[in-house]
Amino acid sequence: MNDRLIRGVFPEENIRFAACQAATLCNVAVSSHQADWVSGWLLSEALTCATLLSIDLTDGERLTLRWEYPGPLGSILADVDENAGVRGFTQRLRLMPEVATLAEAISGQGRIGVISSYPNREGRKGMTQAIFRDVARDLAHFLSLSFQVETALVVGLIMPPEERIVLKAAVGLLLQPLPGCDPEYFDQVRQGVERADFREWLEASPHRPEEVVENLPVEGAPSYLDESTPSYHCHCTHAKVEAVLRMLEPEELLDMLTKDGEAQVTCHFCAKNYAFSRPDLKNLLRQSQSGHA
Ligand SMILES: [Zn+2]
């Protein structure tokens, strides 16, 4: 099933929605990070949420989402751009057999922070408590409280616990009231999609985003606005990694040169490896020395 993100409204109820299928991009993330089942599940939930949030991004805006939990998982980072290019990683990629369940990996209340940035300026940012111990619900709570946009957010994954992890579905749903929406009605809809049986339905078989929208506890008919193709997209380049190395103190670069004679830098987001040879490092050291002189 191809990854898709659709957007629309229920015009009678004044509710907007986004729904996505993001299994392919989640599979890219899980396999490139070699995440195990527990870490891969939580990362996929975060990436599916991030995919949904791309619908509001314009002018090169990018959102960075960070969940921090007290359990062995630690934190999850995900970011998304206006073209639904998403990427992310979890602090710990291998949690089994140390933890047996997702709840153990999260293990308690944490916090969630979101930062939006534009090419040349900062956007909104905020932080709230993550009280639900659930990646999607904690993010919905953040959006309602910190960005003041009432939000319902649900993710359903189909991810058999096999040796080689392959997601068969990663479905996400976002609902927000528009002006004129009855708050009580929205609350009723939200409670409907947050119920265990809705999540069970989501995870019973791979659903197309339209099927999810049509199965919502909303009376009126949906009106579809547009559609895009989300993907796993990392912005790292050799030049960007080199720019980071250039900021190191001359002593640190000299240390790399004398100890290893080269440097290997791995991107946290996509696990891509960048190699810097002895002549590269010598060159960087010269630039760093003149910069720090
Ligand atoms: Zn990268």
C-alpha cells in the first residue's frame, strides 16, 4: 500500500480532518535504524503523527517534535516539512528483551516539546506534560493546550513481531474543529475515536485513508480537499556534516587526526555514514585554526 496523506472537511459539522497511510516511510525508518519491535513501534507512531502535522506547514516551515519519557525508551525525535518529508529516531533503538511491552518502555509521565522553524526565523514553540503515556494522545494534548488547537489524534499500526520487522499498515487520523463547530459534538467524536474498539478496528486490517474517514462517528459526508505523498526524507549532506566539524575546536580535530587519522560521522536521523579522510581533516583543522586564531 503506497503512502498517502489526505485532507478534507466535514462541512456540516465544521470538522477538518487529515488521514494518512505511512507504512512505507515507517519501514524505511525502522530498517535504516535497525530498531527492534518496541522501539520501531513507538518511532512509527511518532512518524505517523508527524506526517499528519505537515498539512498546516507553509513557507518552508518545519516542525520538530520531541517526546521524553522516564522509561528505558528515553526520547523520540521526529521532524516534518511542508512536503510531508518526515524523519526521526528514538534515543534507544534496541529495548528488547529489557522491556516486554510498550508501556514498560514509556513507563510513566513525561513531557513533549514542539518547535516550529522557518528558513530564516523561529516560529512557535511550547512544552507540556505528556500524561497519557501514548505518543499520539500526548501530542494531541500538547496541540490542544500549548498551540490552542483542539485536536484528536489516533494512530493504528499493523506490525507483526517477527525477526525482520515489516509494518503492514501505519494509519494516522487527525481531527480538529473549525469555527462554528459545536464543542460538545467535537468532544463526542473525539471520545469515539479514542475508544479502544476504534483503535482495534484500525489495527485489524490495512485501511485506506478514505476508509478511515468514512468509518468515523460523524453523521455528515466528508469533502476531500487534497492529497500528497509523504516520504522518509533526511536533509543531511556531506557539506552540512562538514560544517558541524568545522565548528569544533582545533584541539578536537587534532585529536581525531592523531588518534584515528580519519572521522566517521553517522547521521542520527537516517543512519547514513559520512567519512572524512586524513587530508579532509587536515583541511578542516587549517580552517578551524584560522577561524579560532
Ligand atoms: Zn541524515
